[in-house]
Amino acid sequence: MRKLSIVLVTVSAAAVLSLTACGQKEQPIGQASPVTSPSGNQANGSGGAVSPSPTANAQKTMQIKSYYGDESGEKLVEKASEIKYTTDSSKYLAALATLKSSPDPKLGALLSGFTFTSAKIDEGNLVVDLKIDPSGRWGAQGELLTLDALKKTLFQFSEVKTLDILLEGKQEESLMGHVSFPHPIKRN
């Protein structure tokens, strides 16, 4: 009889544990579970409650135009692109990322050798800091197309009134030594 009671207690305990775990998300190893207050808000560890913001990290989607070099390297070709972002800075970086690879093998990705380190807007002036790998350097015509692709891509955002392009944090006269540009570049 005693063995039967132990078995029943063990089975009951297992059933209770499995029922209390139903509906809870599994946490990755090493990640603490959020502490929930009776009101349903997550505690922030300092005793106060924090309400999760539904739009804090909401990902947005936007259709933009991206620009690539044609087969002969003489003009820009416009293509529709979709970007996903959460903040204004990430919106500009997402737009610039579309220029790094071409959706069509017949078009050249003029900015494939570029690394964009930041994009910050302040009162209509967008400052983009970038690095150019040796593989991303072109002759005069390629540099002109690259600069035009940057301007057309970023000036399609109505809030961008001027564009300042920095090379590794410095204002340079030119991207690659062939075509000079002002600081900042003004919308036409």
C-alpha cells in the first residue's frame, strides 16, 4: 500500500508540473526568464514595473528605388527594392545595403566594396560614414555613377535635405580621387 501511495504522489506531482508549464515559452539556456508582477508587467529588476512597448522594435517595410550600373558602365539603372528597418538610421543603412549587390546579373553593383559604418540624420542633414575596399574602387566614370547612385538612393527620402559623405570619419574631396563633391551635398 505504501508503494502505491508513493507512485500516486509521484504521478500527481508530475501532472501538476506539466500543467503549470503549459503555455510558457521555452527559454534558451543561460537566459533568465522575465519576472512578472501580479499586474502582468515585467519587473525591471529595480522593483519597478516596465510595460512592454508594442512599437519599440517593430520592423517596418518600405519600397524604395535602388540604382546600379548598366552593362556598359555608362549610366544608372533604377530597380525597385524592399527594405526592412526599425529606426531612421537603420532605414538609411538598409537602403544603402541594396546597392551592395545587384538583383540582375546584367547590372553592376557599384557599391559592392563599400562598408557603411553609420548613417545619422540631424535637422535634414544625413551624415553617412563609409569605408571602401580596394575592390570597390573605380575609374572616373565608375566613381561618378557611384556618387550618383548614393545621392539618388538617399535623396528619395523627403526628410533628407543635405547629404554629407565621410570616408572613415573624415571629410574628403572625393570618394576615389576622380570626382570631387561638396560637404554637404545639397538636394537638387
